[in-house]
Amino acid sequence: MKYITTSESHFSHFRLWLASQWTIHCNEVLSVTHKATTYSMENWIKRNKHFLRRQYSNIIKNDSKNWNE
């Protein structure tokens, strides 16, 4: 797994992608319901971990195919 190192610590690309997806999810919920989410990012990940892992794997797989072309 690739990591990004900062002066504080290092983060996996997967965790950064999750944070990005969380932001997108919150914006979608807000635009549909006109209310903010009432659950945390951690709870959202727990409920959707299989879906999120599959989505990330597909993105990585497609990116690697594009680099090999």
C-alpha cells in the first residue's frame, strides 16, 4: 500500500480516498434532505466497508489499466 508522509504522520491513499468520498456523501445527503448527516465517518465506513473497498479496488484496477496502455 502506498503512503503519503507528512511532518505529522503518514496516510494511506485509501484513507485519503475515503475522506474524499465521505465529503461527497455528506454533500449528497445535504442536497437531498437539506439536513446534515447525523452519523460519523467511522460509522459510515463500518456500514459500507464492502462497497467502499470494492469501489476503491475498481478505481485502482482501472487506473493501472490506463497506465499500461
